[in-house]
Amino acid sequence: MTTIRAKVIPEPAEGTRPVLIRQNQDGPLIQDEGDLTYLCGLCGFALLKDVEKSHVFIDIVFKCPCCDLFNEISSTGE
Ligand SMILES: [Zn+2]
């Protein structure tokens, strides 16, 4: 299990990047059965839990449901 802190970024301009916002559940934005967990860079909320390492996530901006900040997963974040 590896835990990585995501990077807090300014809100991206509309239409430039996909933004994932939690709708109405309490858990992480994405949960799978891998061995990587990504935490919000500010508050430590688990944005992505037990995911596989994937380049799919690199372009996506994740809005933290806890502190409402935008996070990205750096391509170098190992
Ligand atoms: Zn947060």
C-alpha cells in the first residue's frame, strides 16, 4: 500500500481539464482494488483509494469534497 499526497492547484479554467466532483456519496471519489491511495494535498482526505497506478488519472482534476480545493496527481508522484 502506497499513500501519495496529491497537489493542490487553482481551479482550472472551464473546459480545459476534466474535473471529477463527488456527487452524493461519503467515500473516496474513486475506489478500486489496487495498492495506491491519493490524499488531498491540503486536508488529507482520501480522494482515490486503492487504485491501480494509471496514467488515466494524470489529466483529471479532483475536487476534494472535504475542503473544496482542486487536486491533481502529478505524473512524477510515485
Ligand atoms: Zn481536501
